[in-house]
Amino acid sequence: MKEKTKGKDPQAMYKFFIAAKNRKMVFYVSFGDPADGTIADFRLCEVRYRPQKAVKASSENVTLMFEVLGNQGFTFVIEAMDQLRIEFIDEDRVHFFDVKVNAVNQAGSAIRFSVKQPDYWSVRPQQSSYRLIPNQDQEISMTIKDQNIEVIYVSSQGASVFIPQANSYDLEVGRAIRHIEICVDGVCLKVNAEIYRTRTHLNGLKIVTDLRFMFFGASDETNLTNIVEKKLAYLPIKEALIKNYHPIEITS
């Protein structure tokens, strides 16, 4: 899918990052080979503005400091001058920008790094509303870290799944889930995902968890879109295309 560049007034971008810090928005940084599916969760811990003689906020005088969240489950290193891609979810779209690391403060698993405010970021299109319903077709499955997961629906941009109540401590909205494998008709793709909504299932034993997929390349997203569209073309039950379909009862 095409990506759109979203240029903004530097002062407006500065205000956005201030708001993102206050909202504790989660930002994602990719590491290693895309096939490894390794991303780390960060939050903005500081937005530093150093004006120079009435000059407004810009990429030259605004510094963003990111801090890693918790135990990421893998080891990585960030060094000064590294080129990083940072992603975040806002208004139901994936935004991303590329930056060069200015400075790093790393002690064991605790990592902070600073970058200059970007001049712009790119935006991916809104997610498709077309969904495949696994209970109408047995050729759709998903695993998380090699554990089978009960799927409610899969679209080209996300999924809704049942997670056992016992795992509720892992389900913080905005956090990433790694090592997901989706299989449709024998074709399997690996993705990561952001948790953007959770609610308790009526029986109280499971948590309905909505995911937004995070792709490491345009080809990964295109491949899943093609698989979903091809599958939909052959499904005899066209109800699988119903927009905003909710096949289960939930409680808020």
C-alpha cells in the first residue's frame, strides 16, 4: 500500500510530541533482520526545547529522549550515529520516521537515547475493513511464540483473538506482541502487532484482544493483503466481508 508523507509545522510537531509524552504513547524501534521479528517498545521520557533568539521549535532545537520499556525479551544495542526507524500508532494509522541517534545512555537492559525532532513522518493508509472469519474456514490459524491462539477474525491490517485470562498481565494497551505467525491456506507470514484494545469475554475466562499488525517491509503487508483478497474471492459465505463484524458477545 502507498505511504503518504505528512509534513507539519515544526511548532505543531513539537506540541504533538509533548502530548505524546503526556499520553505515554508507545513508540517502536526495529532491530536486526526483519525476518527476526525483533522490535522494542519505547516511550518519550523527555522533550527538550532550547530556543535560540526567538527562533520557534524546529528539528534543530528540539531533542526527543526515548526510554525503553521493561524487559523486551531479547538483547540489543543502540549506539550514537545509528540510523533508526521509529513507528507509532495515531488516529488508526501507522506513522513512522527515520532519525540518527545523537547520544545513548545504556546500563544493562535500561536504555535511553536522544534524537532530533524529525522534519516529517510518513503515514500508511487506514486498515482494511475486510475480515476473514476462521470459524467459517479451518484453513486460518495463528500462533504467538509457537503457541496456538484462538482467532476471532483476521484482516490485512490486524486481528482479534482470544487470550486466556491467566495472561492478562501481558496485555497492556499500546504494548507490542512479537513472534506472531499467521497461516492462511498453508501460506504463513510472520508479523508483530500492537495491542490497541482489550475487553473481557462474557464467560470471564478469556480476554478479547484486538491487534494492529506491524510490518517490516511493504512486501510483507502486500503479501497479507493479497492473501486476504484471494481468500475472500473464493469464500462461499459472503458474510465474511461484513464491515465491523462482531461474532461474539463481550463485556466492557
